[in-house]
Amino acid sequence: MRTIYADLSCRAPDRQCILLPAQRLVELHVGAGDRVRVANRGMEVEADIELRDGQVVAVPRWSTLTYTD
């Protein structure tokens, strides 16, 4: 599972999804249907990558949230 470092508070308009840096998605060859870890500031959460409203977003599985500090 790949890890993408992103601001977990940067949300899509529906407030349910995390916006991801597009360049990093391309570098890691990540797209819709993949599962990744989204990490930042001592936290990590697993997320499914989906295409919503023309944007690739991470849909977090909050039950997997862990603190890495």
C-alpha cells in the first residue's frame, strides 16, 4: 500500500473526502480503485481513491486512523 503525504484537513466540497496532490498521484501511479495510506502530522488513515465530480479524492476509512507520534 502506498503512502501519500497530504493535509488531512484539506477536504473536497462534500467534506467527506480528502483532496490529494495530483502530481503525487501521477508519480505513484495511483488512480481510482486503489487503496492508499494518507499521512500527515503524526496521523495516518487508509483511504480508497475515487473519482468524484471530476476530481480524484481519498475516501478515508476513519476506523483505521492511527497516530504515528
